[in-house]
Amino acid sequence: MTDASVHLAAQPRIDTLVTEFRSDAQRLRSDFAGTAWIGDIPDPASGMMGPNYQRRVVDSQLFLPDTHWYTVRELDDAEIQIAVGLLQVPGTTQGSQGLVGAIADPRADFFEHPEHEDRVGICLTLRGRIWSNVGLSYRITVLCRPEAFISSAPA
């Protein structure tokens, strides 16, 4: 069984300063959204993924392309929420509907910057097995103290 590649395509990130309901504390709210293309990327002309029908393992942990970098010591009360939805499962070359298999327990977590121990970014973790190419939409919301923000990933 081969490994499936995962390609992230980010939508514009939305950053807002919000006030917590019970404490009146200010929080930085960052909404990250985009598409995870698993197995292949869509054809630029049609927007559809190819019908590659092959059993593959999905085991990826990728920094969001538009992640913020945060300082660890200010994230003790940070919250992360993730929502993932199936976007596209193309038909197969045999003319049947492709099979997803399973993308189990998608996660969003803070992970250390590969070159700077003093900062962390947001990683999307996807695991499972697929039998055809899959497109997933993702939305990740992070709430933290504004002091936790260091910088944004380069665009």
C-alpha cells in the first residue's frame, strides 16, 4: 500500500480581536480555512480530481500555509476548534463512484517551528485510508491571548 500525498490550499485567514463573554478579556481569534487535496490535486480547467483508484494510506501532519507563529508560554489558555467536511470524491476510471475509505480523527494542534524552539504554529493532522482521491474542506479557529502572537507565516 502506498502513501497518499496531501496538498493544502488555504483561503484568506481572518483575524479579529474579540472579547470573552464572562471575563471581558481580549482574545485574538484567527480563522484558518482551506482545502486539503488528498491523493492528487484538481485539474485547473475542470476543478475535478482524477479518478486514481488505488488503496493508499493517509498519514500527514502539515503546517497550515498561512499559520501564525505563537510563543508557547502565552498559550496555556488557548483553544483550538476544527471542522472538516468531505468536498469531492471523483468517479473511478471503471465508471463507478470512488470510495473514500476513512479519514479518521482529523486534528489541529500547536507544533514547534522546525527552526525556532521558541515558537509554535498550527498543524493539520490527517490519518486514514483512501481508495480514490479525496477533497476535504477544513476550518480551524484559534482563540488565544494577543500576547501569544509572534508573526505570520510568509504568504
